Amino acid sequence: MEVMIEMNATTRDMYAEVDTEMFSRALRRSRMSYQELADEASLNLRRIARAERRRRRGGVPETISKALIGQFATGAAKTTHELRGIAIEEALGMSPGDLFVPVVVRGTRTTQRQTA
């Protein structure tokens, strides 16, 4: 079953996991450097952030670094904010969900529960 995620239907507070192999292939096909991809994706992300602010939704990142692109390419990073993933996919000319798939990230409890 294929799930299509559009920018209007995003969960906004989710993380997305990258398919490292597909990302590397798409990056090679695009012939963009890490910096070029980061710049293009940041432009897309700022456009998405403006749209989110108009809808009175906050907490949207507004930049994508060259280092993050490099970490995806090498496999050092596997997840990012879902909207960053969408912006990167757009910069590579791909459809949302082709490279980044939303995942549920469960937090860990940092305080111990007190027993009675």
C-alpha cells in the first residue's frame, strides 16, 4: 500500500527517515554538490515555513545545512524533521515520500517514576 504525503497533509511534528541508498542515487543524478542541494532545499523550506506561519503553525525549521546533506549521503544521519525531508525531495525533483518516510519517534523517560 503506497501512502502519498502532500505538504498540506503533513503531520508537521513528525520525523522522517531517509532511504540512504536512494538519496545517494538521487543526489548523483541531480549533479548538485552538497552545498547546492542545501541552498535549494533551504529555499523550499523557507517557502514551506512561510505557509505554516500563515496557518499559525510554529516550530518549523527554516534551514538545511551542507553538513546535514553530507550526513544523509554517508548514512551518518538517518532522520530529520518531516518538512526538511519534503524540501529536500522537492529540490531533487522527487515526489514527497520518495526518499523520506515519516516515522514515529518515541522519547525516552529521563526521570524515574516514584513508587508509593
